[in-house]
Amino acid sequence: MKVEYMIIEHDGGWAYKAGGVISETFSSHAAARAAVERVAREQRVPGEAVEISYQDAKGATHVEHVEGGDRPSTSVVDSTGHAVGDLSAANDK
């Protein structure tokens, strides 16, 4: 799975969005870019494998095992539509 973040003009400033969700507004493009690059990297940080339970719309309880290392790759696209970069693990420093 790949999550793509896009830097956009928003509410008199700059923000980023992914999957239709828009971040807070930043005063500059550079600030939005720094924030989205940090968020995109954090999205890929593995966690621990855990059991989760949830209730569906009909009230039935489900239990699932979730692998903590199953993280998406991420990328950032500028407001011009140009890729800022692939933030894959190989690029982490």
C-alpha cells in the first residue's frame, strides 16, 4: 500500500492532504513541506504486533491480529503535481 500526501494551498496558507483529509494550515509552503515530510516518515514507523477488537455496525465484536511491521510506503507531491520525493525506508537518514 502507498499513501500519497499532497501539499496544497488552503485557507490563506498551505496544508497537506491525504485520502481527502486536510491538515492544519501553515503560513508558508516550506513549513507545510517540512511538516508533511515528517508525517510521511512517521507513517512508516513500525510498531508492535497486537490484537485489536472492534464492534461492527450490527454490534458483533471482532478480534484481529495486526502486524506492526505492515506499514505503507509514502510519498509527497507538491502543489504543482511534481513529486517531492519517495520517502521509502532507503531514503531515511
